[in-house]
Amino acid sequence: MAAGLVLCGGESRRMGSPKAWLDWRGRPLLAHMIDLLGGAGLAPLAVCAAPGQSLPMLPNEVMLVRDAQPHAGPLHGLAAGLSALEPMATRALVCPCDSPILCIELARVLLARPASVVVGLCGGVAQPFPGAYDTDIGRLARELINRGQNRLMDLLEAAPAAMVEEAELRRVDPDLRSFLNCNDPESYARAKIAAAQSV
């Protein structure tokens, strides 16, 4: 059984308001993401947030992990979240809190590939999230951070990551909606339109 990890420690500068609290069908976006991963059978579930970050109320079974430093970037959140999950799970699906149209079948494709890190390729570019990560990769992420290598791409190169080709991803997620992020008000509006069309 794979775990589920939601990263939500970013500053949300381009959005202008905290992404975890954005409305998604009448509920906070973070609550939607937790339900999505839990409904896919992922367990345990964890959320990684910035120190002191205000969050919607989490279900009792969801572990809350705090970044060591505020807004240090997603590699830091990944390191903290995977390390917290390592005693309970060997593998985790990791996604940001602002990917509300995550296709569970796509997640299963990533998790099924036998490699310590598995990510998708879209337009020839590696997409770190959603991605499948062995939880002990948290240690490698921490080593990279300690060496001053703070980019997610540093981790994908060091692991090294296995890449799932776009054609394979499109077989389960034809429009690649799993990779739509709500980075700013415009992309948030587009995601809501795309979600309405998929109902």
C-alpha cells in the first residue's frame, strides 16, 4: 500500500491568497486533495506545510508535517514529508495541494513503475508532481539540501528518476489534467472550467 503526501507549504504569491483555503466545490482545496488521495486507497496520508501556516481542519488520521524552514521550496517539503512517512510506508504518491483534477489512474501508472522515483514527461519536460517516490528518498533529498542543491531537478537527476512518456500518460489522462496547477487566479479559473467539463 502506498502512502499519500500533499505539499502545501508554498507562499502562494502569484495566487494572492493561501492555496490550501481556495474554494473547490464548496470546500477548501486541501480538503479536496486529502479526500482524493484517501478515496484512491492511499494510506497513511500526510500534509506538509510551512511552520505556523494556517490550514483547514485535517481529519484525525492525516499526519501534519512542518517544513524545517518556511517557504524554502518543494524539495524541503518533500524531504520532510517522505522522512515522516518512512516508518509507515515504503512508497508515496506526492502531489501539491493545487492539483485538483488529479487522475487516480495516472497515479496508479506512476506507482506501478518499479523505480525509486517515477515522474511524468509532458512536452519533453519532467514533471516532479504528481510523482511516485520511495519514502527513503527523503534521505537523499536531505543530503542534497545539505549540499546546497535545493532544486527538485537535482533530486530527479540524483535518484535517478524513471520517466513515464507522455503518450502513456495520455492513455489514462488524455488532456493531462493531473498536471494542471492553480498557480494564479487565471489558472485557478481554468482548472474550475476543466473540472466542470469532466463531470
